[in-house]
Amino acid sequence: MSGSERRRELRRRRHRRKQVAKLTVKAGKSGPAEKLEIARKLRRLTPGAEILIERLSLVS
């Protein structure tokens, strides 16, 4: 029997939060070309990416 959908949802959310934290740290140390790549990854990763991209000032 497979796990409940709620448990899977929580696992996905925790993993997403960990990935966003990693990309946030990486964005602080990166140059302009790398920031574009981080913005692309954030857009693919989470639905609230535009808010994060604006907050981190990744794209002008």
C-alpha cells in the first residue's frame, strides 16, 4: 500500500524549501550569468518563484 498523499506533499515541500535555501545562498555569491541560471532553476522549482527572484534581485 502506498503512502498517503499528505505525507508525499510534505516531503516535496520540505525538499523544495531545502533547494530554495541552497539556491539563495548560491545567489549571494554568484555573478550575473550565474544569477540568470539560478532564476531559471527557481522558476522550474516553485510556483512562487517570481517573488523570490524579485526579493533576491536576480533579474533586473
